[in-house]
Amino acid sequence: MRTYRLLLFLLLAGICGGCVKEKYALDINDNTNRVISEFTEGDTAVMHSFAMDFSSGLVEFDLTELRILPRSNASKDVQVQVAVNPVLLNTYNSDNGTSFEIPPASVFQLSSSEFTLPAIGKTARLKVKLDPSAVAGNSYALAFTITQVSDGEISALRKDYLVELKVKNAFDGVYHATGTLTRYNGPTTASPVAGVIVIDEEKTLSTVDVTTSDTEMGQYGFTGGFMFLEVDPVSFAVTVTPSGISPTFPSLTNAGTCSYDPVTKTFTLMYSYLNGAGNIRVIEEIMELQ
């Protein structure tokens, strides 16, 4: 009796296992017969990032990739239509509390709205023309949607592509800042010292133009003030001024020698500002590119 039950169990297990394998095989065959076109990195909820070197005038850039799904058995080329989709960007802004904008026609041009995805190879590059000098300092992003294909279908999951546009000058990047902030109980350095704060933090320099970057003023944990660092391309002297993009102190200025070393990619700075009470703060810091 025990032997009979064992044989029956093994027989049923074999039948059920065969059913599972057969269903799995049918799903695979179904997917390969469907020709699906998509953005390789498409995602409605994800904002990608594209950084370009600083230059003036429209330049063509290789932005991202379109493809036929790799497991699709494509027998002929597929023509794919792509359109800029401001509604997609507005939805992303609403969901994430951002304020990205599509750049104007003078700043951005779509090189072509139709792309050929070959049956062999299956991929094509989406190219755009951008003016980096006009992108710098603005919150620009692009949003694309696949609107039409000549064969097969459009991916339900990867039909959209979002990308933030960034520009990099020679100083753009993440720096480690060390130094001190000296607090005075008065408007000049002749006033009594109220205390010294040690600076040891990382900060990001963002491109404003070919010689100027925007970053936080140096004070550990301080987020209320930002500054422009303008580098003279000949002497590499640095001019510290109030940020024209972010909140800052109008009195911010050089308080000593400020320079940039292009070999070590290091800023050596001494600058000052008056706080809300009119007391002077003097910052001495060294910022090294990481």
C-alpha cells in the first residue's frame, strides 16, 4: 500500500511539473513573437541626468537609446516616432515638487522625430541639439514619448524618457572643504572674537558660465547662503560674490587672497560677510576636488 501511494505521488508530481514547464514555455514564445519598441532606459517616474561641457551655440549630442526589445523576433526594420511631451514633465514636477522646464527652440532642437530601429542590431540613438551656454544656470529638462511605430507595439513600461540637462565648466564637481569660520561680535575684525567654527564638509560647485560656479558658503551645517566663484582664466585669481541664483548675503566679498590651482584642482579662499545682526564673519577654506 505504501509503495502504491509513493508511485501515485511521483506520477502526479511529474504531470504537474510538466504543466508548469509547458506554461512557462508558452509565455516565452508569446513574448518573442511580439515586436516591442521602447527607450532602453525609459521610465515615467525616473529623471535621468545628462551633463555636457560648457560651450556656446547649438551642439549635437547623443542623448539616449531607443531599441526593439532584445528578445523580440523582429523580421523587418521598425520606424519609431518620438515627440516632446511637456505634460509628462509637468506631471513629474507635480509629483516631485520640482520646477523643470522644456528649453525654448533657441536652446534645444530635436535632430529628428523619426528613428529607424533595424531588425538586426535593434537599436538607434536619439540625438538632440543644445546650446550649453543657455542651459547653464537654468532648470531645464527634456521629456519624450514614443507616439507611433511602423510595426509591432509600443512598450507600456518604457515608452517615456525624462532627462535633466546639466552643464559643466572646468570647475564643476564635488569638493571637500576644510578651514574655519571666525565669528566676531561686531562689524569689523577689530571686534572681539565670539567663536570659531571648524569647516569640514563636502560641497558641489555648479556651472554658471565658463568661468563662474555657484556653491554654498563655507560653514558646517549652514545652508542659508550661497556664493559665486569666478576664476580669472589667466591669473587664476578668484572673485567671491553673492550668488545670483540662490539665497545669499549681499555683503559677501573677498577678505584676502583667493585663488585656484588648475594642477591640483584646489580653491584657496578667504572671504567675509555681515550676518543679519551686522556682525562680520570671516571664512578661510581650502576646497579640493574629489
